[in-house]
Amino acid sequence: MEFDIDTLKAAASAVAREQNLSKDCSAGGVGAALLCDSGDTYTGICIDASCSIGFCAEHAAIAEMLKSRRTRVVAMIAVNDRGEILPPCGRCRELIYQVDKRNGDTQVILPDKRVMLLRDLLPWHWSANKKRSRERGEASARRRSPRRA
Ligand SMILES: [Zn+2]
């Protein structure tokens, strides 16, 4: 699915307006927009709170998308309230991938409007390593079995 970076960026920028809610909490310093395979765009804002209980704008956008029972993200972007494009943090990369493994093909818009696939931002993914470890474990268990018998 083709998409326009500037349109997606405008959707994220439209919600990225920092609001100071209290001395311990602000929101909207970052806005995110996800283009779903349905063609719909979902947005979210971050909440920055003391004690690490806030979350990223991408998390909020994912929750918004899931309300429509959609999981496949075609493209995504996050911007701060100055309009600067921010790459997703590791936790957001992981969350988007876990929501739908097909999201390895999500086109992530990075600073300077560079576009990379999510899977390329998650090299040596732990679940692939887990699978490889399990395979190695099974193989070594098979090798050990004859010696134990
Ligand atoms: Zn994040």
C-alpha cells in the first residue's frame, strides 16, 4: 500500500502538543500516527509521568487501532511537538511486532524521512533466537539421550 509521508506526519503533528497536567505529569510531547492496512490512520500521544508509569505515543496509537480490531500497520511515524521525526524506541518496536508478526514489514519513517522496515530495526529478534535455542536444545537432548540410556 502506498502512502504519503507528509500526510502521515501531519496526522502525528496534529496531536503532538505538549500539555503540562501536573508537576509530575505531562502529555502530548510526542504524537504518533499509524497507517493501517484498512487505509485508516490511528494516532496517539505520549504520557510522561513520574515513576515511569507513562507510555509512548506509539502505544496509544496501537491501542486506538486495536479498538477497531485491526493489527496490521503499513507505515508509522512519531514526531515531537516541534515537528521533528523520532525513531520508535525499542519497546515500541517490540510491541508493534508482537501485535502482529506481519508488522515486520511495517515501513517506519525515520528522521530525514528515511524509511526502514521494522524487521530491519529489530535484528536478531529474541523470538528467533528463542526458536534457535529450542532447536539447539532439542538437538543436544537427542544427542544426550543415547548416552543416558
Ligand atoms: Zn516507545
